[in-house]
Amino acid sequence: MEAKILVIDDDVNICEMMRVYLENEGYSVKCANDGAQGVADFKLYEPDLVLLDIMMPRKDGWQVCREIREISNKPIIMITAKGEVFDKVLGFELGADDFMVKPLEMKELSVRVKAMLRRCSAREPENDETVRFDNLEISKQKYELKIRGKSVDVPPKELDLLYFLASNSNRVFTRDQLLDKVWGFDYLGDSRTVDVHVKRLREKLEGVSDKWVLKTVWGVGYKFETLE
């Protein structure tokens, strides 16, 4: 079945350009031209992926991203004309999975969409893949994070990163290695993406246990270290 993509952008010409290109790539595409309509369409259309502009009337992309993340972990690729580091950091902190800067290159857009959907389609393994530590349970089959037995909302890429580090506990990985293992070799972002996701995970995991820690190895990268 063809994947469904929701484009939320107040620039009608850009929306139409993305719609035509992505439909030619075999996707079903719906467009919304303001943030409020985008949230409403998300609930009705139930897309597999969202392409989300930042500067929009009624609700900007930041607010739309917040509201989508309250009800869904579907992948979000945010789009901005600025390309500033602040935009990227804030977007990732709100739960975005990837970032693109205008003017858009349609071939790059296609590569990012395909890569994101491919990783999402692989999130239902045949066998249960669960990693358990003190007060922590990470299930790849259910795509669920439990802290002290209670489910915690977490964006897909944060769960992917935590699962990978925890299932390879006490091993140090560089940022580039994590980009390759978690985001995929075709990911076009930079290593700051890893730092932002680790920061968000630490906020969720603070004080959960004194038997493990998500640790920075200065000058190298990160590891999930057991303390027993």
C-alpha cells in the first residue's frame, strides 16, 4: 500500500511542487496551507510521514510539531528557510526526526523521505526485542519505553538511539558511528543531531537509576554504562 504524506506549508507553490514530485514517486500526498489545518488534517488523514514548514499562519511549525507529538510518533521532517542551528536544535527537542532547508532540492527530499519510511517500516521485528535494566525497559517490538514500569512518550529516533546504546552497553560509539547505526548511512544531517537526542534522553532518564548512566566519553562519543 502506498505511503501517505502530509505536507504542511503556507507556500502554495512549494506545496504543489512537493505534491506533484512525491506523487510521481508513488506516494499519496495531502497538503495543508496553515498550521491549524495541518493538525486537523493529520488527525483525519493519518499520514505515514509529515513534511512541516516552520513559519506559517494560525499555528507555526513549532506548535504543530508539539501537538502532533502529543498524539503520534509518526516521523516529522521539518522545513525552514533559515537553516540556523537554533531552528534545528529546537525542532529536534520538540520531536522532529529530520530537517531540511529551503530552497528544497526534490531529489534530496525524495532520498530523505524514502530513508525515513524505510526505517519506520522496519520497526516491527518478528521476535520481541526488549532491553531491560534497573527501572528501564525498551521494547523495539512495541516501540515502547517504560520507566519504573510506566510508559513514557518518546519520539521514534530517541528510542532507536537509546535501544542501540543500551543493547551495546559499555561500548563507546562516536557520533558518526551512531549516525550510521541509528539514522542510517544515507542520512544527510550532521553530528549535532546525536547531541540533541542524547540531551533529550537524559532529561527523561534523570534520576531513574544509580545502576546505569548515559555517559559522554569526552573527545570520543557516548555509551550506556552499567555501574554494577
